[in-house]
Amino acid sequence: MDVSLIPSRLGTYILWLTLDRRTEIEVGRLGKFRFSSGVLAYVGSARGPGGLRARLARHLRVPRPLVWHIDALQTATRPIGIWFAEGKDKKECAWATALASLPGASFPALKFGASDCRCPAHLLHFPTLPDRADFVQATGEAVQEVLCNTLY
């Protein structure tokens, strides 16, 4: 898998996943959740060594240890794309709020990815992939996109 299209600097990202059918998944201490088919957006930040490239390579690696909430979900989903922006500021919560303002957004699992903040969750569900231009307008940021078929 080639993640060289992703910069190795700090930043914020959305990992887009598709779920083909309704599925029940155990998510650590959060418990079991029933996820509807559609598109899931997981908002995260890459603040450690290797930045965005290292964090997203870990998310895309199969198999991987089940450490974070997203690891449990990825056993039933397929990655379809990544939206990201470089920067040292922590923007996960602002991005999750911006996503929640887009048409069709819902929170399928409360506190998923957001156990350390006051957000409802950092995971959102959409019937179909939203328009990136709408998200850019909601955040006021330049957000880049990489489709997962270009990562393999």
C-alpha cells in the first residue's frame, strides 16, 4: 500500500469508510452498536511522529491490533477516501461539528472517537458521500482529498 500521497506533517483528517449492509459491532467499552449501511466519516488528528502519513497508514493497515474505536469498526467496512489538512492546531472537534451540519449527517455511536472531549462523537454516518465543497465552506479551510483506490 502506497501512502506517499499523504504528507508526513501534522494535521487533521477524515477517513471515509463504506458499509455495505447493516451490521452490529462491539466497540470496546462503548458497547455494541448497530450501524446502518452507507458512508461513515471518522474524524481524527495526526500529531505524532510521521504525522498524517503514519497515522493513516496505520488505519489502512490490515491486520492491525484493536486499540482505538476505529479499529473495531474497520473490521466491517472498506476505506473509500481521505480528506485532510495540514496544520499543528487540533481541529477534530471543529471538523466533527462541521460534518454534523451537512445534509444527511447523523451520529451512529455516541462518544465514538470522542471519549476525551465534549463532542457527541467523531464518527458520523451519511447515506452517501457528502460534497467536499460543502465541507470546505463549513470549515473555511483548504481540504485535500485522496481516494483510496489511489493508495493501493
